[in-house]
Amino acid sequence: MERFEEIPMNLESALKRLKWFVSKKGNSEDIDAMNSVLVFVDLFQKKQIKTSPIVAKFFLHNFLLLTRADSEIYNALTAVNHIKETITRPLDDYYKTLQREVPIARFEALYMDLDKDVREAKRIAEANKVPALKSPTLKDEYRSEDLIKIADAKKERMMKLQKVHKALGTPYTRKEAEYFVETQVKELLLLNND
């Protein structure tokens, strides 16, 4: 008998073919054997749902997210089909997507608002200044500590920009992606207490 390294078809299709073959060419023992296999598969799948509720949780979570009342894209059927497509997509595709998206996520996390601290320091300096009309020099006069805070905020902004530049220039390797996924999945499995 030939041994296959990869599963050439999904279980449901294989069982349908075997069931057809046994019904057309099999004897009563073959039919009993096929029925035993079908009962075993059914019991195994039910047991998997009970012993591995993490998959059920992810299914339910995604189904509920996709079918929220405000969803204009998904109904129950399209949500289930989307989840099936997600699961049948090769894992390698997800790793490639993760490798492509992580540098962008790093950039977004670092870039959020680089000027926020500078604006805040300038706002404080403006609030504390002596207006030109009240100043003996007839120029706006700022407190030296406020000017130092502005300079420090600008320096911090430059350091953040360097981090952004580095994040965009640093590729996210396949090894990093696999390590991330493995550690997160292990953690999820340990959290699963159902």
C-alpha cells in the first residue's frame, strides 16, 4: 500500500468516496467496517470539541465579531464561510503577512504622535510667558525652564524618529514570526481552563 506524505484530500471528501465505494462494491463486512469508521470519526470530532474548547472559543469569537448588528458585510453564512477560508488558508501565508505587517505596526506604535510633547511644552511656555506689552524689552519673554522643556521635547522627538527609522528598516524574520506565534499559542493553551 502506498504511503502519502501529504493528505491528498480532506476527511469529509475521503469518507464520501469510501462510502460510495463500499456501497457499490463492498460486502456486508465492508459496510459494517465503514459504519464503524463513520461512528468513530463522529465521536472523535465531538470529543475534540469538548476536549479542545479553544477552537470553539475562537470560532464563536470570530463569528460574533463578523456578524455584529452593525456589520454590513457579513451575515451568518458569509461569516462561517470566511472563517472556513481563514482556516484553510496555508499557515505560511499568515507568516508572510505577519512578516510584512509587523514593521508597519512597529512604525504606527512609535509614530503615534511625535509632536505631542513638543506642543505641550510650547503650550506651557506660552501660558507662562510675559507678553511683549508688559515686557521692558517689548518682546515676548519666556521662562528659561520652559525653553529647556521645549528643547528636551524636540530632542526626544528626534530620538523617536530614529526609532521609527530603525523599525522601518529592520525586517521581521520568519524565525521571529514563528517564535512569536509559538509562544503566544503555548500561552493560550495554558490559559484554556475549560
